[in-house]
Amino acid sequence: MWQIGDSVLISPNLTMCETWISGVVIDVENNPYRGIVISAQTTDGNIFFSVEEDFKLLVQKDSEQSNN
């Protein structure tokens, strides 16, 4: 499901911002103790990592339409 290069929203729990902010997945790890751990980088260069529940995958509407 998660792939490097995916566009995601990052939870305010990680960023301490008021809203979810966008980023790009730079690493996906299957951690035996925590489960899937995502690392994502924002446009300003900050990197956030946590369990997958703290990220939302952005759906690319253009690519969905071209596949139909």
C-alpha cells in the first residue's frame, strides 16, 4: 500500500501544527514491534516518522481517471 514517493498528509500529532500538512514518503519499514513505520519529508525539508496511522495517503485523482 505505501510506496516511496507517495504523497501523504502528516498528522498534527507529529508536526505540532494545527492541521495536517503534506509530505512525500521517503521510507517504509515493516518494524516487527511497531508494524508499518512511515518516514515522510515536507517541502521545507523536515522529516517525520511514525506508525502508518499518523499518515493519510493522498489519492491522485488524475492517475485514477487515466486508469479508467
